[in-house]
Amino acid sequence: MEEGAADNLAELEPQLTADGSTTLFSSRYAQTFHSHHGAVSEAMHVFVEGSGVAARLRSGSAARILEVGFGTGLNFLLTAQSAVEGGAAVEYVALERAFLAAGVLSSLGYGRYAREPLIGLLRFRRELGDAPRPGVYRAGIAGAGLELRLGEAEAADIEAERFDAIYHDAFSPDANPELWSREFLARLAGSLIPGGVLVSYTVKGDVRRYLANAGLQVSKVAGPPGGKREMLRAVKPGQGIPGGVVQVDR
């Protein structure tokens, strides 16, 4: 999770998580980019699997994805690896404030999980130089089309009814409230195609209500093994899917 992340690399500290994968801790926000219970297991369960993207890609179907908070690139790398394995096409748009340096990305060891995508991502990052300015940058990486929109996410252009899935992986609502506002979440909801899915690690009540008010079917579903008990899944009505909030008693 990265939108609004530390611009100063001295504020970032690598941390080993419970599943053996590494994440970064931001002293500025006092939060890790992914769960300390398992960075890779959380990314796969909440985002790649939880959104339905993994199943699409396994079946050979293309997927169009919007991510809020590119961060370490882990969600993208795992998605691109799933696309490689499924022989499917991916269009991946990511909103990010600051693109971490190639040396930082390389140090996290994500090549164990997505070797070819990581090689491509590191090449792309190095081509952009030391401090890429706000703007839109594109690259083809392991068969995935990546469009990185650098700048403040709340000011970014977000196309209506374009995406099959949204990975909302910003820092928490307390740390980055502007990315969990009623207005911003309504824009995200509007960017989903009918039947499209938004997923996130947070199940905060305000977030669920804002998404429901934007017309999505919102539910709490099981979180990753060993991690948070619940995650959020919100579906845009379509193909027989009704709107509204679904409360889950667990």
C-alpha cells in the first residue's frame, strides 16, 4: 500500500512478514505497505484472488485493473505473473504518488514469486531516472500493459466504466483520509463496469457506507489465513447483482 507514501527513503524500513516475504514499514505513517502477517499471502488473497482477477486470468480471459497505491509493486507483480501463467492479457492502471527506486524494489526479493514481471518492472523503473515527475508513464511488462499515473491520486483522471477490478491498497483511512472520502470512493465506483469488483483490506464502516451509497453491493468476506479476520468486497450491480450493503455476521 503506497499512495501518500514516504518520499524520503530513509523513512522506509524492510520488514520480514510471517509468510517469509518482505514488506516496507513507513515511519512517516507508522504502517507497513502490506500485512506483517504475510505480504504475499495478503496480496494474493485480498487483491488478486479476492477480486476475481486470478480466476479470470486462469481461464484465459483478459482483465482491466485499477490500483490505488502501487507501492512496492507487489499486487501488480502477482497479477502479471498470474497473467503469464494463464496466457491472458492485462491492462493495469496504477495511481501512485512516488515510484520507489529500483534498488528498493529489487531488495524486497519478489523475484521468487514473479521473476519475469520483476525484471520488467525494474527495467521500467531504471528508465525513468532518479525522480520521475508527476505524469503518465507506460510500459509493457511480461505481457501486461502497465500505466503508472504519478501524482496525487485524488486529482487523477479516472475513466468511467472501464475496469473489471479495483485494488484499493492505499494506507489506512486514518493515515490517508482523502483516498477514502465519499467523493473519491464514488469516483472509483463509477469506474467499474457492471459486475466489476472493488476489494480492500479495510472493512471500516464509513468506507462500506460510502461504497454502498455509490451503488455497490458491499460485503465483508474472510480475510487472508493468519491475517485480518475480514476484508471488503464491493460489486457493481450488473448481470443480476443487486445494490446495497450485505452485513455478514461472523
